Amino acid sequence: MTKQDPRKILVIGGVAGGASAAARMRRLDEHADITMLERGRDVSFSNCALPYFLGGEIEDADTLRLLDPQTFWDHYRIKALPLHEALSINRQEKTVRVRDLQNNVETDMPYDLLYLSPGASPIMPKSIEGIDLVHVFSVRNVQDVEKIAEWLDTKQVKKAAVIGGGFIGVEVMENLVEKGLQVSLIDMAPQVMMPFDHDMAQFLHKEIVDHGVELILGDGLHSIQEDGVTLQSGKKVAAEAVIMAIGVLPEVKLAKEAGLAIGETGGILVDRRMRTSDPSIYAVGDAVELTHFQTGQKTKLALAGPALRQARVAANSENDMAEMVPGVVGSSALRVFSLNAACTGLSERACRAEGIQYQVAFVVPMDKVGIMPGASPVFFKLIYELGSGRVLGAQAVGQGAVDKRIDVIATLLRFKGTILDLKNIELCYSPVFSTARDVVTMAALTACNISDGLVKQVMFTQLRDLHEEGALIIDVREADEYALGHIKGAKNIPLSQLREHLEELPKDQPLYVHCRSGQRSYNAARALMQLGFEEVYNVAGSFVALCWYEYYQDKTQGRDPIVTAYNFE
Ligand code: FAD
């Protein structure tokens, strides 16, 4: 291309993927004529930070807007046109019909290359009675959160219902609580945050109810009234504001009507260079169908990082820098009050669905050296393939930097690493940040011990069944720890005295050994195994994970605790 013959590049969608594609395009082609259309009032705002405006952590809504149209022009010579909606694509003529929403004028804009990044819209089922009521909101853009904030303030709202316990629902719930509202969080699934396994979600459930939230699981929204919502069970929940966060649907109408191929998951079909079925049209972000890096299955993923990466690949593709997106693993993180949670790759649930034979190493190490101020435990689950030891995924919950630990695993996934690779990764260490054997290293060592046959384990989630079956559960914590709370019926033989009490233990019966976190009991299990006890199982996660895991379920299911007292430390 020459200066006389600039390429006409049209971008539809002016936020994460669209703005990134446009800016990358400019950096690679100074002469191109780039126009970015955005239906909404703002371009390039921080979707991910929207919930934090509701809680007041972000005080000024203006700061959510990262770049305005003038800056796009000044810095990039990109014509960013907010309040301009693309109505249709004429692929033969290579034009897009555009409506200027402010002036209600329609024009045809020509393109040589078209980039689609229309995102995904919140699901607002018309079939739900009351969905159009004035106090029902969704969270997608700056105007949405401004509208919610105004409603909360002008109506002096005291009670809100958040429908949907995914990322957006949980973040909005947290922020409404921070604002001082009484909040009900409602999800039809038996847990919040489906990318996490049920056991990890229990830690989040405890944190949520500890903050006074009414957490209602396993019950879907039936209808909405002016004074609240009715659930499928018939239960009524009072609310003066209702936030819908039950998921998003890729915006594919434009692409579909233009005859572009749509994938099996409902996203726009693209190749690994993000090209649609029309070679002049690329699509990126929440609207496209992706391939899962590990399973090869088609999937959708509404996350910002992948959208930005795809935008770069799509722009590179037309600038002699052909590159392929490698597929996604779904790495994500969120904060739930004082807990942080992060996950990457396949969960146990996903492994089961895929028929993958897997093993779990579950550890509860401290995030930094225990004597350092602020040190706190991390619940860390590592999932790896049986036999090959290939790491499949990980999930972490704790007060410290769980995202850093999950990022290590996400990196390993990209290189198809194994538990041995993980064990051998040299991580940085200072007591301020971590421990000399970091959380992920501890998980890898545990996984190696299991696969080397050095230890057999059961999970903390199995303790209730074992307790009810009358299994012999041995608590190897010291007597003072035991006195503060223990599994009913568990026999206390502290590790420090174990070798003097061997005659009290049967050799013809399985022994389930636990301590606080599973570390001391691993030592106990090793000793017992070498002293002639064959059926010895270390309880991964041990007492502390058990308490966190059981707490919410005990409270909500009205069941008898299997512990004399919970101990969450
Ligand atoms: P978007 O950024 O949504 O941009 C699409 C834009 O296209 C929209 O503004 C829309 O108005 C416009 N558009 C659609 N159709 C047309 C049309 N016909 N004409 C003109 N314009 C059109 N991801 C994370 O990774 N981490 C997080 O913590 C996180 N938190 C989030 C919190 C919230 C509240 C939300 C809503 C999202 C969050 N996400 C998060 C997801 C992330 O924001 C999205 O994955 C990302 O923005 C997708 O980029 P996109 O370009 O595909 O879509």
C-alpha cells in the first residue's frame, strides 16, 4: 500500500478487542484509514473495573474511561465514533451500514478490512416476568453502573438481589456490600464461580456468608416484582434493586445476518488467525468461538486478556506478521472480600466431562514465611494427568497472592509441563513474598510423592463419609490443638508421640491420618507405612480445609457438624 492508496479499516466495537485491534493496526500501518464504531456512549473503558465503582473503590466514573475519541485521534489518528451503530454488512460491496445514533442519520461506510469485536451482551430473558422493571439492571458499560449508582442513591436502596454467582455477580455483590447494602446472591447452580470445583467454591461460600450476604444456591429466578424477586422454589426475596448477572451471549447478529459462519458454540467462527469465513473480515473477543488449548474442544471465553491477544493476532495477520492464537485455557482471578481466588486450565469437573484420568494434589501452605506479618494459608489444588503427570489445571483461594501462583501454572500449561517440571522450576523467594518452597512447589512435591507411591491420600471432602462409616481417623496435631476443635471420634496421637503409641493402632484396618493442613500427617503417614502399617492414608487439606469446606454446608443444610468446633486458622 502507498500513501495515495490507504487501506480502509473499519472496526466494529470500540472497547477491549476493538480498540486494541485498531491501535495495533495503526502501529503497523501508519497510512491506513482507520475508523472505529461504537454503539455506546464511551469507547475504550475498563469493563473489568465497573463493579468497583459501585462499591466506591473507584470514586470517579470518568476514570473508567481509559481513552476518549479525541485522544484516539491525537495519538493514533483513529476516528473513534461513539454512538455509531453498525446495522448491517454488505460483503459484496464491502460496506457497513452505520447509524449515527445522535443525529439519526444512516450512511454506508466502505472497508477493505473489517474487524468485528462486538462483545457479548448480558442475558436478560424476556420470559422472566418483571425483567423490564425500572429497578432491574445489568452491568456492561459505564452508563450501566452510573445508572445503578444513581438508583441506589436516589432511592436510598437498602436491599439488593444479585442474580448469578459468576465473576460479574460476585464482584457486584461484594461492592454492594461494601456500599452498605444488604445483599442476596442467588444462583441456580449449587455453587458460585463454576470455573472452580465445588470444594474450592465452599471456601468462597463461607467468606460470602461471613459478610452478611444471603447466599441462595440451587434456586433460580422465577419472576421479578417491584419489591423483590420470586425464586423457582416459590421463595420471595425482598430487593429494591435487582442486578442480573446470569451470563453473557456473544453478539453475533451482525455477523450472522452478513452470512458469516457461526460455530457450534454460537460464537463467530474464526480460524487461528482470527479470520472469519470471509477473508476480509476478522473477529475477536467475547463474540467468537475459540479452541480450548488443552482439550481441542470448541469453547467460548469472555475474558479481557484473550480478547486483547486475539486483537493483536488479527492485526498482525494483515501486516506480514502471520501469527496463530494457540487456544485458551481460561485463567482468571477475582477477589471476594478478604479472599482472593484464581484458577487456570481444567477443573476436576472438566476432566470428568472430558473423560481424562486425573489426580489431585491439595495443599495448604502459607503464602509467605509464617513469622512474617500478614502471612496466611493458601488452599491450593493442582490437577494433573494420571500416568503422564502432565499438569492440567490449578485453583487457589487465600488472602495472599494466589494469582501469582496460578500464573505459574498457566505458564506451565502453555508449555505442556508436568509435575516434575513444576517441581524443578526455580522461583524467586524472599520471606516478604513467599516461602523457599513456594505454594506451587509444595503442590508439585506432593504430586510427585503421590505418583512415586510414597503416600496414599484421601481428600478432606471425604472425611464426613469416613466419619459416618466409623473409619479410624487419627489426628496427629498436638493435644492443645485437638482441644480447640477436632473431628468427633478422631483419635488424638500427636506426631511427637506417635512412635511411642504404635501398639494402640491396628494393622488390619485402614488408618486415616490428619493434622491441620496435611503436612505433619504426611510425616506421620510415612513413619507408619515404614513401621508395618499398610493401609495408611494422609488426609489432604486436613482439619483446616475440612472446617472451611463443611461450615457453609452445615449451616445451610441444617446438618450436624462432624467437628466439635470449627477452626479456620
Ligand atoms: P467489549 O469490550 O464488551 O466491547 C464490545 C463493544 O462493541 C461494546 O461496547 C458494544 O457496545 C460494541 N458493539 C456491539 N455491537 C455493535 C455494533 N453493531 N455497532 C457498534 N458497536 C457495537 N475479563 C477479565 O479478564 N477479567 C475481569 O476481571 C473481568 N471483569 C469484568 C467485569 C465486568 C462487569 C464485565 C462486563 C466484563 C468483565 N470482563 C473481565 C470481561 C471483559 O471485559 C471482556 O471479555 C472483554 O471486554 C471483551 O472484549 P470485546 O471487545 O469482545 O467486548
